[in-house]
Amino acid sequence: MFQRQGAAAYKTNLSGTWQVLDVMGRPDLRLDHVIHVAGTNGKGSVCRAVANALQASGKRVGLFTSPHLVDFRERMLINGVMPDEQWVVDFIQRVRSDFESAGNVPSFFEWTFGMALVWFVEKGVDVVVLETGMGGRLDSTNVFPQPLLTVITNIGLDHQHFLGNDIRSIAREKAGIIKDGVPLVIGRMRPDAQSVLLETANRYGAEVHYAGVAGKTSEDGPHWPENRATAKKALEVLNEMPFGRGWEVPGLDFITKSGHDGRWQWLKSASSGARILLDCAHNLDGLTRTLGAIQNQDFDMLRIVYGAMNDKDIHGALSLMPRQGTYYFCQTHSPRAFPADELFNCAGKNGLQGAAFPTVEKAVLAASSEAESNDLVLVLGSVFIVGEAITWNRGRE
């Protein structure tokens, strides 16, 4: 009902967000404790890990993330629980007429963000962990002038048509969440991105805290060690704040991203015994890390289910794919999906062999049915691809 695609939904200022918050009664003014997280890769895992730790310490935690895998309500959780469907329906029916009266047509993300804040206020959360949708400076989540803490994870090339064509330009957009005197935690990243963040932090008087690199945790995937280290540093900074009593989070050696599905997630094996792995990797940095980690897995044949959105670097992604393996090219139900037939043709020019399938479900079913006992089925390419694979998996449980 409210979703607009690509450039039609992008705004060069936060006026739409402010209008949404005004109509909804300014819920942002009733949320005192906010942790704001940006980055290209890893921000969702960091948000989930921080939220899990705060919840384990007895806090009532609102978590806002995007996109969702299966259910729209995944974007707004309180201690891991989604709002009731009826609450969402009633809320939209109640507020929609107010927007119409004001002559305002919010974007899907603006609606969702405002709705989440209202729910968090209604339920009386102690702290909100916010993940930016895209960028930072112009993201709807960037409305809190004094969050407790800002965190910026790895910065890579993604959404270049909105954020800029090089790392420094993208880093400047991410740096837009840095605030006057608010501590900043930065994860492991390229020096050119880090230099931009440090320049901005210096200008705003924001104390910078560097996340280290944690030890190996292969069972949780190649991205988790640095994301875990970033989450741990964020929690350590919270503990050290002047009002620290009441924000102290014990057990920082046992940080978990439990509940953050679709990222290096193993499904129930195929009937032949072949293992099935899901990963949301879609930009070049994420694909490089995931595909590199796959080389450490033991398998006879690699079967890759792959699809992508039409605003991604398709040729760049295909150039990274291993030449040895069988491919099952597919497309999601989203209107932004890159057509499977076109993907198949592009892949052939890159020396990749396989077939095209009209849906994710058909592709995953074919890959798992054809896989032999020691094969590995890898599903990747976008959050949408993985979300539909999870739906397929639930249907066989």
C-alpha cells in the first residue's frame, strides 16, 4: 500500500520523517535512551547482539532493523517479540486519515519507523537500538540529537547511486549519524573510510572507541568475529558512561547474535544429507567474505542458489562467483528483482553453468533435490532471496 521503489522513495532531506513524527505525536521525544548504528555490512548483527546483551541484563529493549526476511513485523521487536498483527492494522487505520488530512504521503520506511517508535513508547522500553536503513545523514532514523552512543561498522560499496561512487563519499553519509559529544564506536574498516569518520568525530567532539578483532568463531560465520568485537566495544562504552549504574551489562564474553536469521544460517539438511547454508551477502564486500569462507568447508560439489535485486552490481557479483559449481538462478517476488533469465545469460558470459528458475522456492527445491550426500547448497544474493528460502524451509519442517 505504501511502498515506493528506488529513487521514488529517496528524499534529500528529513522533512517527510519529521512530518510523520508530528502526525504520530512526536514519539521520538519520549524515548530518552537510543543507540544508533550505521554501516554497510554488519550493522544488523551488531544491533541484535547489543539488544540481546541489554535484554539479558534486565532491560526492556526496542530493536528497529531492516529489511525483514519473512514478516514485516520483524523490523520492530521488544525483547525479541513482534507487535500483534491486529495492533499494526489498527494503528494504520487510525493514523492513515491523519496523513490524508495533512496532505502527506509517507514512504514505506517513514511509516515503519514512526510506527515502531510509537509501539516502543506505548510499551515503555528502557532503551532503543536503531539500525539505519541506508546511509546515515539522510536516513529517517537520524532524528535523535543526543543518542547514548553511535556505532559505525564496516563501510563498503553499496547503494552508490544514492550515497556516492567511492568509499570516502559513502563514509561521509554514514558519518552523518555522529553527534556533538556523543561517543562513537567504529568497527574494522578501510583506512580511507576510517579517516572520514575520524575527521567528523573530531569536528563534533565525539570521543572515538576502536573495536578490536575477536577470536575465530567459525560456527557463526566469517563476519561474526569483527561484528562481535564491535558489539562488545559498544557495550563496554555504555558500561563506562557516568550514569553507568543501571546500564552495566555483565557477561560480555558471551555476546550472541541469536535471532538474527539469514546470516550464515544452516538449515536442516536435504534428504540426501547435503548441507544447506543461507547467507544474505549481496554487495561485493559481503560476497567476497562469504565465498572466501566457503573454501574452508568440506564438500564434493557446490550448488549455488543465487538471485539479486536490479539495483546491485550484477556483473561485479558474478565475477566473484566460483567457476566450479552448479548454479540455480532465480528471482524473488519483489518488483525490484533482477530477472532470472537475464541473470542466467549474464552468468554464462562469466563462465558460470546452471539453469534459471522463476521462483526462489523452485530453485532451492531443485538444488536440494539434486544434491548428493556430501554436496553443499549455498543460498545467497539478497535478503529477499534468503527470506523466501526460509519460507520454503518452514514448509518442510
